[in-house]
Amino acid sequence: MQDVLARTLIFNDEVSLAVLDATDLVREGARLHKTAPAATVAFGKILCIAAYMASGLKSNGEISFSLHGNGSLGNILVSADAALKVRGAIDRPEQNPLLPDGSCDFVAAIGNEGYLKVIRDDGEGMPFTGTSEILRGNPDEDFMGYYLKSEQLPTLVNTAVVLNEDGSVAFAGGIFLQPLPGASEEALNATEQAYNATYFIGEMLAHNEDGTRGDYLERLVAQFGSDAEVAYLTPKYHCRCSRDYIMRKVLVTLPRTDFDELIAEDGKICIHCNYCNRDYIYTAEDAAAIYGEANSANETGNPGANETGNPGAGGTGNPGANETGNPGANETGNPSANDSDNPGANETGNPSANDSDNPGAGGSGNPGAGGSDGLGEPESAGNPSEQSEE
């Protein structure tokens, strides 16, 4: 069974109910970031909340939020879109603060001082930004505080990440109850009772009757006795970056002279993505694919531009390297360093590569540069070691 988020209306259509199974999503996040058990639980709960928040977006909307607490995990950054493609980054995933009973110590992990910042963009050019204080460290309680303070929408959040003995994820998901504006007192009381009854939802869903991830979502929704239509969505951990995308949309914005200088210094250029924890390595052999013949003075179709014996290489009738009609390196159409499609790689030597879609990648020598949304991305540790090309 794949991950699923089920949404419907209950209690005379006065309350929104969402039930989430995000087990595979959290497993992938934990695998990519190599999280310790306590970090897996804290990070996993936040990924679940991101999937829920994204399910309320319009078709082209996006949401991102960051937790800046005083806990050992450091800053945590998560974003998601209306298709429930979720990604996240965590400063110190190796930290493992546990209580004596072996459960996650949220105060030590996330902290009890700091703030939560949320940016929601419904695709209408007017993003909403809300902030609230981190008081208890437990993501469920801190996000309930955010909903109440910043959006005036009292929302009951109950997420759970259940681990196997080896620290792997057995189940991740949760239940979310949100009374609609104008909900009656009867509906509010019923919502509170329903929340208390499902407090141990993680254990309930992880230990399904047949031990598998089966039809428990449908059965759980049915327990509320609603005849309203149920919408099913599929959350997934997904990072937008790729080696080819970075070449076509990011590195091509770097002047060729800067590219050559960086290659001469280190023999390679390393770009690290904080969201998927991958390194992308580029060498001198990649220059042709990055810049193409269009940016070369010796472009095909411009014979002998610099050819010996052709003294008029840049003369009248022979378009020069940057002349109109010869799409050279400086001609309009060469995407700038702040291209809106920039997948988020902050390349060394290109200080303005932090555009609004930056997914949090730090370039070699420039770890953890923050995007223009001001979310303060977690810093990466130095210059990541080279990995094989994917």
C-alpha cells in the first residue's frame, strides 16, 4: 500500500478531518538524511504536518516552514506543494536526544525557545507569512499553537512516528481535526472528544489487525459516521534537483571564466542539495554540456570566427561572439543568476544564485546559503566529499 492522505467533512460537515499514512515518505526522509532514532521521530512528525498543510493548498500553491529552536537538532526546514511532494532539511540529523523510556526528548531535540515561521503561497502572488513561538518542542503542540495564533483556526494535530527495534520506521502518520469557521458548540465538543479518543493513533495504526497497512484509513474515517465524500491524495518525499537540471538552469548562469577558474583551483565544482543530501560533481569535461556551442566564439554556423587567416573575424558581415544574431554568452536569453526556475543550487562564485525557488542547496565553499524567502536554511558542513555521478 502506498502512502495516502484521506480528507473529508464530519459532524454535519462542520469539521474537516484528515487521516494520513506517510510511512514511506518519512522512511525516505530518514534514509536520505541518515537520521538517528530521535531525529527520525522529530523530523518525521514535521514531514507529516507538512503533507497535511499542503493538502489544503490550491492547485499551484506551495508552503514552506522552518523551526528555529534551541534544541540539538538545530534548524529544520520543510516545504511542500499542492501535489503533496514534500522535502526537508535538518541541521544535525545525527543527534539522538532520548528520554529514559527510549522515546524522543522533544525539548532537547527541537527546544523550548525559538520560533516557527510559515510561508504559504496559493499561487496568487500574495504569499501569507505567519510566525509563532516554539514553546514545548513537540511539533504537534507547536503547530496547534501556530494555527490558533497566526491563522485563527483551532486545529487538533496528532502525529506519530513508530520505530522498529533497529530504528527504522514502522509507521508514520496522524490525524488532523479542524473545525470550520462558524462551527457549532456541539461540533466543537465532538471534535475534542474525537481527538482524545484517537490520541494514540500511531500505535493504533501501526498495529493494524492483520499487521499490514491495509484499509484502516477507510475504517477510521467511517467511525465518525460521515456520509461526505472522501478525497484521497498521495504524499511523497520528492526533491526537485537533478544533475541535468542544475547544469541547464544553474551552472549555465555562471560566467565561463568563473567556471574555468574554479575548475583550475579544485579540479571540480561540488554542489550540495540540503533537501536530498546529495552532492553533484562537475569537472572540465562537463563544460561543453553546460555552456554548449552557443556560448562559444567558435560556434558552428559562424565559420572561422577566430580562425587564423581570417583577419576580419569580428568585422562587418561576420557576427562577433556577442553580436546580435549570434547568441553569445552575454546576449539576452542567457538566464541570469537569479532565474526563477533555479532549483536551488548556490554555486561558489555566484553570490546571487539565491532565488525564490531555492530548495536549499549549498555550493562548494558556500555551505547552506539561505534563499530569498528568508527562511534561514540549515547550513551544510563544509565542502561535501565527491560522490559518483547518478
